[in-house]
Amino acid sequence: MNPTALFAITLASVCGVTLAAPSLSPARFLFGVRVGAPFRKTGPGREALRIYYTHDVTGIAIAIALVFALGLHREWTWMLAILLPEAAAVLGYYRANRRLRPFAAPADATGVREADLFAAEDRLPRWALWAVPPFLLPMAGAAYLHAHWNEIPARIATHYGIDGQPNGWTTRTPLHLYGLLIFAAGLLLWIFLLGIASYFGARRSPGRRSMLGVTISVMYLMGTVFTAAGLWAAPHFPLWIPVSILPPYLAGVLHWTYRRGADAKTPVESTPDECWSLGDIYNNPNDPALFVAKRMGLGYTINFGNPYAKWFAMGFLGGMGLLIAFMFWTVMGG
Amino acid sequence: MPSAAKIRIDLNSPVPAYRQIVDAIRVLLVEDRLTPGTALPSVRRLAMELGVHFNTVGEAYRELAEEGWLDLHHGRSALVVDRGQRAPAPPERLLEFRDRLRNLVAQMRAEGVPSARIAAELRTITEGLKS
């Protein structure tokens, strides 16, 4: 695939997410501040949106200008151009959040909590078994590699420059060839464990089941992408699969998140405003929940006030670190 | 298990959270919406759902157990038990209830609720509480 097209698809996906971000939270929140649904159309609401979009669009413009000025020959240019819109959006988000804080709605109604008094064991729904098939994808990939083992050359390119020319090589060994597929299986396990942890560590709500569903759909996405990537040494490397699957998946999830946020009936978790800092960081030592629903975007965020939060964060970040180290060790030349 | 058995507390209320939990569960018990043999959620789960400290729920469960409503077994759920026929409250306890009731009625009157309405509310509530 043409590297420029690959870059354009990746950059367009990143820009799509950052541009859509302010519309992805429940309507009564704007940049993580509880302001009420109609607030977006008021002067201060528009001002906060203007601040955010100014930062985001500036980041996107600089990224595109950088690519035109320096080209895509150097990898760091490529990486910088992808990261710039995200960094600019994060900065815009925090500045808009700070601007809106004085307009936060009174906390009177946020202290009411309701709970069902049933002791039924908290179990995963039966449909959570749909998390199993994605694990078959890297296994199928390994079977494919095994079947075509003799067609794979003894010396294989492991790394390509942005110009499409190989600049890293390795030999045909099981560890090198199956490494990325093993990484894919590990990544799927990591995502699944994260989904289970957030399911049991969060309060019971309809949103909790939805998030588990999204997590499982991410497993399908990642299973497909990394299994396809794991076939890098195969005779017919299907690069088009990961490249073509990501944009429609992102568009689908963004659309669903937008509709969910815009629906006034979507329940919003009641958490004290004063425990949120920088918009999306929650720290409430009096709240025993390990995960709470984010105020912007989709999913849960960790409650850093929970005594297990730091151990959990260390364990999961450490797990991801080990997985990435394993991938570099096996694929990038052992 | 009846699906309607819910409790609601207000963390911004001046009434302590544990007292609100005790009162809310006691209403459900007296109204027979929580019947003997029903298991309540674990302390951890209820604390998480209500967003309060574990000790707050633990304290509430202990108080209800002392009143004879719950059986607490270590490592198991709190179980609603049959209290049997209770002896009538002693006169001094009745006086205490009357004081609290008088204060509440006075508060309602001060906020403009007519006497007839207060009497009707009290009758409705009393008839709703079967035990």
C-alpha cells in the first residue's frame, strides 16, 4: 500500500476522533463540566467550543504543514504529524474545561444515589462468551503460517522505511514469525481482563453492559488487525485488512457514542464535581468504586482515590509494557 | 426477589448516610418488601453502588442486626430473619417516638402543610406498614 495513503487514512482517523470529541459526552456535560444540555448554545458554551476547536484545528494544520514541508521520509515526521492533533486537542480540552468551571451547575442533585437490594451474584452476561472467538484469529494466523512455512524465505525484512524499502532483517525462526501472533493473543487477553475488571469494579448500570460489549468489539478489531499484521512474513501479506477495517470501525463507534450522549435518557453516573480534576481524572477516597463512567467519550476511568487503583494501574501498564517489549524482542530482530 | 426493593440516599443531606441506609431498609422490612430469607447485597457491593465507605454500610447492617432484622454471618450475605412477635415498646420509648413525631409534624405545619393533610399522610403510612 502507498505510504502516503496509509498516512492519510491514519491522520484522517485521528482528526475525526478529535473533531468529534466535544459531541461524544452526555449532553449535560461539556468538557467534563456539568453545565446542562442547553448550555452549548449559550455564549460561554460557544466560547469553550471555540477554544477547543481553535487548538485542534491548529494542531491539524501544523501536522499537515509539517508533512508538506518535510515529507514522509523520516519516521519521526510521521509520528509527530499523528501525535500533534491529539496533543493540541488535549490542551484545548483542558483550557475549555478551566473556562467552563465557573459555570458548573450546583451539586444539589448530584448526591442522590439509588441501589437495588438484591444479593444476586454479580456475573458476566452470557453473551460475554463472544469474547472467545477473537482468540481464534491469531491461532488461525499461526496455522496459516505453519501451512506456508516453506514458502517463507530464510531471510525476511522486519522493518520498512516510509519509502517502502526494507531496512531491518531477521531469519526465519518460529519465535520471529509467530511473535506478533503471540503478542496479538496477549493483547486480546489484556483487553479482556481490562473489560472484566471495569465490569466488576464499576457500579451496576446499563452503561456497564454496553461498555463490556464495546470492549468485546475492540477485541474483534484488534484480533483482526494484529493477526493480519502477524502475517507480515506470509507470501500474501494482507495489509489492506487492518488499514481498511479501522476507519469504518471508528466511524461506527463514534456514531454510537454520539447518539448515546445526545439521548437525554442515557443515565449519567452521579459523582461529586469536586472529585474531578483536569476534566477527566477522578479521585474520590470516599467512593469504593474502582471505575467510574467517564464524563467525556466512552468508557470508564479509574478512581485514583481507591486504595487498589495504583496497584491496578501498575499491573495493567506493566502488562502492556511486557507485551510491547516481547513484540520488539521477537519481531524486531530478537 | 421483588425488583422494587430499592433504597435511595442523598449524600448531601445533613442526615448521616448510615442513618439513611438504616431507615430506608427498615421501611422495606416493615412493609414486608424484604421478607425473611432474603439475602441483602454484600457490604462491599452496596457501598460501591451507593458510593459510600464500606464502614458506612457495615454500621447500618450492624444496627439492623441489633434490632433483630438481619442475621450477619462472617463471609456471607446479610440475611433477613423473622423477628417473631415483638413485645410492645416500653412507655419511655413511646414518649421518645412521640417527641420525634411532634417535631416532624411541627416542621410540616411550619412549612404550610395543613393538619388534615398531615393526619391523612400519617394514616396512609401507618396502614402501609403491616408489621
